[in-house]
Amino acid sequence: MTSPDTATGLAVVARQPYTWQLRRGGLTLGATTRLMGIINVTPDSFSDGGRYTTVEAALAQAQRLVAEGADILDIGGESTRPGAQTVDEAEEMARVIPVIEAVAQAVDVPLSIDTYKASVAEAALAAGAVIVNDISGFRFDDRMPEVIARHGAGVVVMHSRGTPGALHGLPPVADILADVTAGFEHSLEVARTAGIGLDSIVFDPGLGFGKTLEDNLLLLGTLPRLAALGRPLLVGPSRKSFIGRVTGKADPSDRLLGTAASVALAIAGGAHIVRVHDVAAMRECAALVDAVRNTVFPNSEPV
């Protein structure tokens, strides 16, 4: 049997355990992969736009995802797909707050608000969310770090390039790993200055956001380098266009197998959380990769 003393030739890498501090309590990360189920309450999301725009439909989907094994639910009211129009604060709140209020009463998993607007985050935290998933890594709204710190919320700090409404189709950077690393280090400094605890932060390298096809593949294949930055990793490849370009599947709903392969690579590379649409299928995928890792490396207690 291959010795775990060296990473050479291993199919999986060791995964540092953590306890992610949320607004209420903590969530252990590391021994098993956590699944963040996606609920888009938008008319125009790239994969499921228009399907969950009513409270009733969104609530039914939330309950379905939890039954399938979701550990976290991520609720968003503004699409960030290529070509999507930005949404003002009032419209975004009208979409997400009633859903968060209803879902918080019906399920017993942490809720995340997918927004880069501080006012939306604050309203969502008051409504029952305990995590803020900020695709801008604090770049788009200067008030966001203060809101997160004041509420003691968990936060997903994502790396992205560009501005609201222009997150895609950007010229490539010379070294995407260096750009992602520098962006995360800057976000960490902003968080520290605002008083956000380090144990409240999870990092997402932002597959698809201002990256070329080659950038996405490189990041997916070199995740252990990002794990060395010292925070848990969240990876969100689900149904994204880079999968379609590799597999030839133009319809996002046809990208289940490509998503499964991407999720397996992410987990093998050290991702603690994967953000997915198809929870039941990806739970099976995660279970297998976790079983391999837990056979090669002993489990340890969160720190």
C-alpha cells in the first residue's frame, strides 16, 4: 500500500480539518465533504432561472435538497451568468427575503445569502441566514465587511475579476494562481481590518468568474496550492460553461457527468465544500472520494 507520508502518486491530498464559525454555532469541515445546495430565486440564472421564483417553489426545492443531503443552502436573487443584468437592492431583497424567512422556519441547515450588496446581506442575516457568500471578495461594497463582522456571520470570500455586470469575457491574466492568491490575501486583510475572525472565512477560487477555460482547468487541478493559504476551500463547478466547452454539452442541464468529474477532482484536491445544483448525485460522488481519502489519511478533530 502507498505510504501517506508523501503526496507523490496519491489520488487524494490530506484535508485540514476546521470548524467554520457561523452566526449561530459552528460547522465542522474536513472529515466529510459538505454540500452547498443552490437555490436561485431569479428569472434568468444560467441553469434554472425562473423555476424557483415563488416562495412555495423555492421552499419545496429547499426541502428537496436537504432531503437529498445538502448541508448548507445558498439562496441568491441576482444572476451572475454572462450577459445578466444587474439587479437593484430593492428588487433583490424582494426576491430573497421572503424565501429565507420561509426556509429558515422549515429546514435545519445553515442558510447562505449569495449577494455582494451589504444591505441585502444585512436583511438576509436578520431573516435567518448565517452565511454571506460574496462573489466579489469584498470588492463591490465597502460596507460588506462591517456587516459581516457586526453580525458574526460566516463568509465565503470568492475570487472574481471585473465589475458587476462585467464579470466574464475579460482578457486573461499572465498567472491565474498568483492572481487568485493575491486577491484572497487582499480580502483577508480587509476582513482583519473589519474585525472578521479568521475562523469565519472560507475561500472560493471562483471558477468561471473572469477566468479562461485554461484558468478554470488549472485551478481545478492545482487546488492543493490554494489549500496552503490556510483557510477551508469551497469550489463551485456545477453545470458551468467550462464543463460544456470540454464535453460539448451546450445545455447546462446536460452537464451532470462533467459536473461529477469536476466535483470529484475538487474534493480529491482538498475542497471542503462543493456548491452544486444536483445534490443527490454529488452526495454519492463525495461519499466515494471521501472514502478514499479517509482510508489513506486518518481523520482528525477540527481546529
